[in-house]
Amino acid sequence: MTNGNGKTILTNSAINAFKSCARKYYWRYVREIEVLARPEALLLGSAIHGFLESHYRQLPYSMPSDLNPKSQAILKGVAEFYPILFMDDADLFDPVAIEKTIHGAILNPQSGRPAREYAYGGKIDGLVVLKKDVEDFKAGDLLLLEHKTTTKVDENYFDRLQLDSQLRLYVLFLARELGAPVAGCLFNVILKPRLRPRKNESEEEYGHRLRLEMNWPEMYHRRYLRFSDQRLQEIQKELWDAKTLIAKARKENVFTMNSASCFDWHRRCDYFDLCASQDPETAIKESGLFQHQEAHVELVTGPGEVFFGRSGRRAVLGGNMNEIKQSTGNNNPHVILLYGQSKIGLSSIAAQFPAPLFLNINDDLEQIKTRSLRVGSWDEFLEHALEISKGKYAPQTIIVSHIDGLWDLAQDFVVESFNKLNGANVKALADASYSLWKEALKLFESKLVKLSGLGNLVLLAHEIVENRNFNGIERSVVQANLERYVQSKVTNLADAIGRVLLTESGARLVTFQPAPHQITGSRLTELLQKQYVIETGKKPEFIDELENLQQKAKKIA
């Protein structure tokens, strides 16, 4: 396989194949012959990576049909426990790119000139930006995200990672492509259980034990790795040297067999039958064991996306890499929660924000003549959010109408995913475990945070009256129609919370003034002690003030 410039691509898999046995490299990457049957261990590893991709993208996951019962049980255990064990990841980092392909020139370490006929290619599990300090990394650092499955892990395993060529090459080429330093790697290891079936144990009972085994924290390990400049310089030279050897073999068409690697990893090499055959061409055509498969097909699956959230950075990988250093914080996007009684005109007020785009969940925008996208499910919400992150619609303001409806969609999604994965019949989140409810809350919060990085975010909600106890005194408080913990998440995200109400004279007001009888307030002092009269057909004054704040922030930047 070549890249768009006609250069032969070298991946870690190709280089490792050549180092192991040049003949193996020949069959797979020159002749492009692949075995039809894949080992179960590889199928399980791919399936776990597929689940992790869905997990970090917050998308539904379907169990692969080509796994045997043992692998299915292990995968179900991972899918159950991984989100619970790492549920605080949403507070630790923002995913930037998931399953992202990378390409780059192979540079001569002495002259810095690129190889004329060869280029590097790879595919990372993910790229994340830290939201807070961890170990010797700082908030804002970019980290490569990688996962591996194995049957045994010890300190020697982790010590070897400092010399891992794939990790070092990924960090090197990502930094080049982004034009920004990649500080290191967040490395997750998932242990595969070594349990064997007991005597007289049914397949179902064995699968249940495997599934429960994956619910132990000891089956999951996480390490943070930092690679020195010396290590990165070394791997650049190693890549050049590997390219030189492969180029020589291809030019001379000499691929020497290494019989010592025929049974590496306690399994027969995929191409043993071809090498041992007196007539390999006939074996390819007639044995039924092989097929033609273009090399590096994993690199053809698209560029992946960058989706920075509240950290303020966003871009689309594969486009302008300099965008990753731009901060929407320079535009000072705001998150505003507006709530009020039904039919008080929340949507008409929100429509006055600059370049608005409604995410219409409650289907109540018939009278509002502005752009809107119907959102009938959590999947549709994710799809629209991804489109916006890639530049479609180009809104300056995203309006969620209404936020309580979005919370309902998040709950439905989590329940449906749980039922599908476990064959359960949970009717509602209220009937499920606390951990499932917490997972839904994390999902809801993380996507709001990411949406807030794409421009102004206006959240609309109806109001309710709730009785609260303050130091033994019962008090009625007006607030947005959200469950208490959901209310807390939204309140923490918002820069300002305004209530729309009617005066005795029938005039509409928006107030941000804190008061004992209502949940209102603002981190923006310009709005804090004010209330604004809403005149039909006119832009509310508080929106002008928010735009002025953004213009000031631009000038300062």
C-alpha cells in the first residue's frame, strides 16, 4: 500500500514482521496475502478495542458475532466494569481524537531530509488533553492514549514500555502533525483471565466466572509514560535504519526466511504452510487458507476528529493542524441557563443570541424562525454535536431546548445500552443500580462540557417550585426543572443562571440577581446585580452585554 504521494507505507506491524522474518514481511506486505482464519486472541483484542472506541466516543456498542463463548464472556465483563472503574476519566481528561490515523515523512536523522520512496503510517487508540495535574503531567498536556490486552503483567512489562518503538513513534509523529508537544502516554493494560473450565462445569457457568473475573480492579492497570528527547531521537534513527533494510530487500527481491520464528509466541506462523510448500502459488490459490488483502487497511478508515471541550481547543485532525493551538477561550464563549414558566417565551429570547442553532428536543419551536435540528435520541444528539465540531452549520450559539429533555435522552441511552449488552429488561434508570445512574450522569455532563467548547451554549428549562429545608426552616425555591444532582452539574457549568418571569404589570423580565426564593446568579459581574426587561422583537440587553464581554476578550487576546 502506498500513500497519496506514491510512497510505500511502513507501519510498526510491517517493521516488526520484517525484523521477525523477512519472508513473513514478503507474504503480507509485498504479495499482500493474508490468512482467512484469525486467532481467537486477535479477535478478542480487536473486539475490546472496538468497545473502547465506542466507550470514549459515547456510542452504543454491539457484541461481535465472530467471538467464541469464552471471548464473549470476557468482553461482556470488560464492557460492564471498565466504565465503572474509570468513571472519573471525564474529570481527568477530554478525548481529543479516537482511532486516529497518522502519516508522516521518514526523516534522515543526519540531514533531516525525507525518504523519497517510503513514509510512516499508524493508527492510535486515542489522544487526550488533561483537565488536571496527574503524576508529573500538568493540566493542558496532550497525552497519547493506548490500550493493550495481555495474560500477564509485572514490573518488567511496564519497564519495557520505555523502549516500545510503537509508542515512541506515535508520540513523535503526533507531535509533528499537530505542531504541538505530546507530553507522554496514558497506557491502559487489560488482563485476560487465565481461568480454565472446572470439571462438570457448563459453558454458561464457565462464562459467568470469566465475566465476574473481569469485574476485579486487579485486571486493569494504568501507567503514565514520558519519553525523553533522547528516546525520541533514537527511535527516529531506528526507523530510518529499518526503512533502509526493507528498501534493500525490496529492491533486490531477497526476503530471507528466519526459521527460528516459525513458532514464536507458541503458535504456528500464519505463513508456515506457504514457506514449507513446494508450490506456494498453488497453495495460495487452492488451499482455501489465504486471500488477497491490501496491506494497512486499518489506515483507510478516516482521520478521526479532535473534539476539545471546555478546555477551549478544538480542530479536525487531517485538516489545519495549527487549529489545535487556537483557543475558543479567546472568543470567551459563555454557558447560560435560562428557565421560566411554560409559554413564557424562552425560545424567542434565546433566538436573539448571535448566529443561533437550536437542538430541538422538546419539539416546541414552531413559532421560532431560526435554524434548528430535531433531536429525538441520544445518538442523534451525538451526531449533530460531531457535525458542529467539524464546522457544519457554523453556529456562534448552540441552544438546547430543553435541557431536561436531553437528560431524559441520556438516561434512555444508558438503559438501552445496558439492556442490549446484558440481555436485561430494565425499564428506567430509577430501577437500575446506582453505578448505572452515575454513568448516565457522567455521560450527560461530559457531552455538555464538550458542547460548551464549540461556542456560546444556552440551556433552556421550565421552572418548578421545590420545598427545601434551610437550617430547620422550610422554604419554597424556584429552580430549573432538573433532578438535584443534574441541577448541580448544570449549575457548575453555567457562567450565568437567569430566570424569566412576569411582573404584576405583565412585563417579562430576565433576572440574574441571587435571591433566597430562586436559583439565579452569575460568575459575570456585569450581569450579577441586574434584571432586564424583555421587549417583543428586540434583542435583550443582557445579550448585548455578553457580546461586549466577548469583544473585549478578543482585543485582550
